[in-house]
Amino acid sequence: MKGIIRLSYRKVIDATAQHPWDRLVFDDTWQEFYMQAQSFNQSGQYQYFWELLANVPNADKLHHLTSRAVMGYLRQLNDRIPDITNAQDQLSLPFN
């Protein structure tokens, strides 16, 4: 009998990222966020993302607008979860 096993995986990529792939993802998404956020904050009155979300209508679209920058990096993973390897040190755990 076949079953489904559900796993939860979370990868945090922030400004302190050291791995080259992580660094590229952070830099590209930060740049995309910065460019997109300007259209929601033309007056420059909001300093933080949470302020935009709380005060600017449709600012929640920034999640979607920024995520486009990471799509190419996700394709590089070939549907494999990063950082989880098998005994041969190969990415082997698929995701969809």
C-alpha cells in the first residue's frame, strides 16, 4: 500500500546569506523588491515593508511582484529541495 508522506521545509535566505546560490537569490529579490516598492511608496514616507502593507492599498501585491525574480533560481533546483542530500551528497528529495 502506497501512502503520502508530507514534510515541512523552510529555507530562510536573508542579508547574512553566505552560500553563493543563497546570496544571488537574496540580492536579486532585494533589488526587485526595492524597484517594485518604489511604485507603492512614491513619497518615500514608509521605511519598512510592514508599513507599506499596513498603509498602502494593494501593497500585498509586492509578494507576487518580487517572487518573479526567484523563478529562474527555483528552476535550477530541478524540483529538488536544496540543502538536503543523500549519502552520495546529491540533492534527491523532490518537491512539487
